[in-house]
Amino acid sequence: NAGVTQTPKFQVLKTGQSMTLQCAQDMNHEYMSWYRQDPGMGLRLIHYSVGAGITDQGEVPNGYNVSRSTTEDFPLRLLSAAPSQTSVYFCASSLMTGRSYNEQFFGPGTRLTVL
Amino acid sequence: GQSLEQPSEVTAVEGAIVQINCTYQTSGFYGLSWYQQHDGGAPTFLSYNALDGLEETGRFSSFLSRSDSYGYLLLQELQMKDSASYFCAVRLHGSGSARQLTFGSGTQLTVLP
């Protein structure tokens, strides 16, 4: 199993540009999520999904869209990039039963810089 | 609301024992998780305490006391490779985004030779 994969690993955007961060998992996990990590602020939830066709907002959703057309894929779209979106983005997935719901598997991250 | 408080930095020497605390202010949650993250890497799951008490996994142990609103991660026989950031996280009772994992801001552990 590849686990959770993310592309690209690095990206530089200009203010106002849009892009999609890709995330895929091959563990048949129902739950998928996107976090951003900024220095000294831990991981903050952007959006999450509990299954194909179901998405919801997390703590910091503004400026981001998601969709979940399949169990495997959960792309994150930046609509109009701003310097405040410079961050490291992690995708994660897990099962949704018992203890497993608390064991999230993270992708390697995408390091995004917005100029 | 809810908040998780961790020390920002902890330093210890190789072979020693270190305890990383996590205190929280929340009305109800399912359990306390711990994650490890090396510089430039992804967070990886270490442990989960659903109930009060001690959970042991090799050199790492995690403890939860709901009555004291307190938990900790204990690392024994420290090795250089344990230098990393450690995050506690809780999944709150509730629905929607309130029920998702909430992470502390992390503790940077430095292991000295």
C-alpha cells in the first residue's frame, strides 16, 4: 500500500492564482481531512469528509474548496491564493470505527508559498 | 470552547526519561491521542488513551486523567532519533467540525548527546 499520497511536494504561486492540491489514499478509509500547519500553531483543520459525496468545513475553511467524488481522492482547491495561505498542507485519512477514528495517517505534505 | 496546552520546548539527554504534558479545558471528549513529527516530515500516530490510566507501547507510554484534565506522554531511554515535535489531540463530543481532532500547538523535544 502507498498509504496517503500528496502532490505536488512544493509549489510557489502568485497572489490571485488558483491551484489544486491532490490527495489520494489506498486504504479504503472513509474519513479524509486537510490540515494546514504554520509555525507554532500546530495543525488546523481546513475541510474534512466522512465519505464520498460528503464534505464539511473545519476550523479555517475560508479560501479553500474540497470535493470527494471517490473514496480514494480528496483534492483541495485554492480559489484565489493569498500570502496568508503560505503554509504546509497535510492530507490525512482514517477509518471511522472506535480507536481507529483517532489514528490518522498523514501524507508527506505540500509546502506552498504565495508571493 | 476547548484548548490544549503543551510546553513549547523540552530538552533532555540521551538515555534519560522525559515527560511531555498536555492539559486541556473541554467539557467532554472521546480520548487523548499523541502524534510525533520530525522536522520536514509528516505527523505519525503514537498512542491513544480512551480511558484513564497508562498505555504502554515499547519505550513510549501515555497517560490520561479526565478528573485532572491532564495527560502526558512519557518517553524512556531517550535516543537521538526521538528529537521531534510531539502533539496531543482530542476528539470532542458533539457533531460536525466540533467532533474532529483538535491538536495542541506541539512540544519540540531536543535530545542532547
